[in-house]
Amino acid sequence: MTRSLEQRLVLSIPAGFLALLIYAGVHESWRNYWLMADGVQGTAVILEEHSHGGVDYKYNLDDEEYTGRSQRNRDRPKKPQR
């Protein structure tokens, strides 16, 4: 390998890492913007609880039912069952 090629390879690793960090930051900002701009607050129904705080849930929005799986927010305590 030539010295120039070695230098390019060595410099491409930090450049790729930097590009990944920039992409992650821009994507997070884009996601937060659309959540604030179009976000609709609602209530989800927990269907099932899993280990380590995982939950299956469903919610309705504009006559469509959505389901998902996520981690429970540890900052908020569980609400008692009614």
C-alpha cells in the first residue's frame, strides 16, 4: 500500500465516526421537531407487562388503532389499577 492510501484509510475512520455523530444529532432534532409540531397527547392502554419494565400497549388516533412495545418510563410511578 502506498503512504497516501494508508493516510486516507486512517483518516476515514474518525471521519466516519464524526459523520455518524452528526447524523444522530440531526435525526434526533428532526424527530423532536415533528413530535412537537404534530404531536397529539393521548392515553395508551397497557396490554401486557414484561420483565425489565417492558410493556405492550395500544392506543387510538383518528379512528385507527395502533399497538407497540416500549420500556416503561422509570421517572413516573405506576398508576394503580382501577
